[in-house]
Amino acid sequence: MAFSEGIFKIMAEDTDHGTAASGNARIELLLVGMNGDLRGKQIPLDGQNKIWAGEIRLPSSTQSLDIWGDDNDDITGLSLSVGDPDGNCIPDERSLTPMPWAPEGSMQVLATMHEFDGTPSFMDPRAILASVLKRYDERGLTPVVATELEFYAVDPNWRETGRPSPPVSLTYQGEANGFQLYDMSAVDALDDYLQTVRAYAKAQGLPADATTAEFGPGQFEINLLHRPDALAAADDCIYLKRIVEQAARKHGLKSTCMAKPYSDHAGSGLHVHASVIDKDGRNILDAKGGEPRKLKSVCAGLLQTMREAQLVFAPFANSYRRFQPGSFAPVDLTWGYGHRGTAVRIPDLNGPAARIEHRVAGADANPYLLLAAILGGMLLGIDSELDPGEETTPSHTPAHTAQLTHDFLTAVDAFRLAPFIADIFGEPYQKLYGDTKRKEAITYLRTVSDFDYRTYLSRL
């Protein structure tokens, strides 16, 4: 990979303040794990040449670790069984950004794991998304993607109490002040924190747009603008998750992208907006004032693959607590124009803004795997003319629609058996991800919870 000469100048200076880097400045080389976690190495700036030369290595199994950090060698055979071999961490120059929370001049860069023969690792989420984008490129098409991330800011006492609670500024006598949807007083109450989030996003060049208060106490949403580069859009999202956490630390808070941190408050989603342009820059989903056949076909492709890919949209046991009747997390596999109760919404059908909004994923989803699944489903509707079924409207809900599952293990089994998943993610990753998540699901089912004790112990 060739890197511009300007990279080394950028690394030696603080791009935000224009001053020389401090003696403690560093560069962090980051790999994206299976669960959207960031792992890597922290290197002094004077050792940065090793990064750009592609000389940084980590065990390939780094990207097979489960939510507890276990390599599960007994079920994957990818760690000690084969000697836990290294892979090369190849940095993506485009993802180089400052770390405004770190010593002045510090930077971070995302990398893709490669085998020593130069091929991307089958375990690397960035490489999986890149392989889907290659299919679009072969058709002369480019996805245009934006994400909307919801998250909670919580009080820092969560480690002592063992459960989250809203920041004190949003409570009265320890209880939440009620729903806060679009409530500017909630924004004002945490303005210092949100200002830091915005400042960090600006320093990193993220295309952050609106910030809104959502339903839950301390819940917010930040919209990222559309990019004609889905890999960069996923990078933006993963960096935004890190930003909200680092800003929370600065203000003595904790942020969380758990899908459902509170039983009695709204879950957090990760909505995706997507359109597709051809080589002449025309939006192929544009209905031009007529019948939106391509848009409807793309919706159908997404709906047909949604249950098979639900494990990507809802990757943890907690994720399934979002899918409740009457909530904004869709359960029915439906579509509609401007209807926020559907799994796939069409916000606009005419002009350059014609697009779909995928509303199923939780904030806990891995952005790279999420976009790979969505863009893979859209490809089915691009390559064929598919029927999404009846439209959902304010006055009409189709009867007998298929539904997403409420059960983690059911989603795991659907993922492991789906030909669509094997095609998009590759059979080796389908097995790795499916087997790892099955272990997590079985562990969850075997764990006797506080609910079990409170409900059954005294009665049975």
C-alpha cells in the first residue's frame, strides 16, 4: 500500500491545534473484532514507520475472540491448536485521525488483518464488507450509506451498583424525570458532555450532523451524513462509538451501546440509510415520480434475508430484549413509505435522496458486519425483480406477516444454516461466528438469573 508523504507530517503535528506533538504522543493501530470491539497496539510516534511498512503483527485469532475475550480454541481450532499464528496488520491511510482525548499529537488508524500471502483474513470484518463492496463495483455501482447511532449516558456508579442508572442531572430523588424525546432540557442537562462529543467528532473529521434526545433518560442519537464509501461510513460509526465513550470518561460518566440497558426504557438502535448510484452518479433507486419498482425490489431483498441475518443485527442475548410489541424496534418483516413501525422504511422515493432505511439493528451491532448484511440483501433486489408484499400504511397493517425471532438461539441456528450468509460472509466466517455465538447463547440459557430467584424460588 502506498502512503502519501503528508502522512508523516500529520503524525508529527497536532492537526487540531497546529502545534508540535507532545513527548507522550502515540499512534494506536486498531483492529475491529467480531463484536465491534477495538483491539490493537499502542506505539510511540517515533516507531510509526513500522505501521506504514505493514510490519505490525498480531495473532490472527485476535478477531475470533468472543464477548468475554476467549478465543474458544476448543470449538474454532484457530488459536493454540494451530500454533496461534500471526497475521499482518495493514493500516488504512484513510482512517488516520487524531485522538483528541489523548496526549497532544496522538493518532489512531484502523487496520485490516492479512495473511502472509497478502490475502485479507476471512475473520476481518472490514475485509468482509470490502468483499461485498467489490460486488457492487463489478456492477458499476456504489452504495451511499449513513448511520444513526443511539446510545445512553449513565451515572458512573454502575460498577458499584451492578446496574446502570441515569446521570444525576436527569433524575429527581433518584428517579428518571420521564420520557425525554426531543427534549432540549435533557440536551442542556448534558450539554458539556455532548459538546465534547461534537468537538471530538470535529477533530476527527467525522460527518456528524444532528444530535437529539431520545426516549430514555440519558439516551441520545447522533446522525452521521451519507458517504459514497460504505467502508468509510462503517469506520465513522466505529469511531463515533469510541468518541462517546471517551467523552463520557472525561465528564465522569459512562456511555453504553447495549441494545437494552434498562427494562423499562427504550432500547438503542443503529439505523442505516442506503441508496445506490451508478457510474454516472445517478441514484438507481430514484422512482422519478413513477412506480418505485427498484426500491420495492430492494426492500424485498432485505426482508427475504432479514431472519437469516438477524444474528448480525442482534448479536447478543441482551439484543433480543429490544424486540417487543408496540416498540419502535420492528418485529414484523414489513415495509412502508415513511412508516417508522416497519423493518424497512422508505423515507424518500424520488430524486437523489431516494433511499431505504433499515431499522432493525441495535446499537450493539458490528457496523461492518451490519453493512455487509444489508448491502448483500439489497443486491438480491438489484439483481432480480422481487416483490416485498403488501405495504404497511397508517391505516393498514398486512395480516400474517413473517416475524423476527425473540430468541437468541433461534437466530443463531438460522444464521448457521443460511445459504445467503455463506454467500455474503463466506462459509468459514459463517461457522466461526455461528459457533461462537451458539456458545454464548447456551451460556445465557444455562445462567440462572435474579428474575428466576425473585419469581420462582419462594413460590415453587
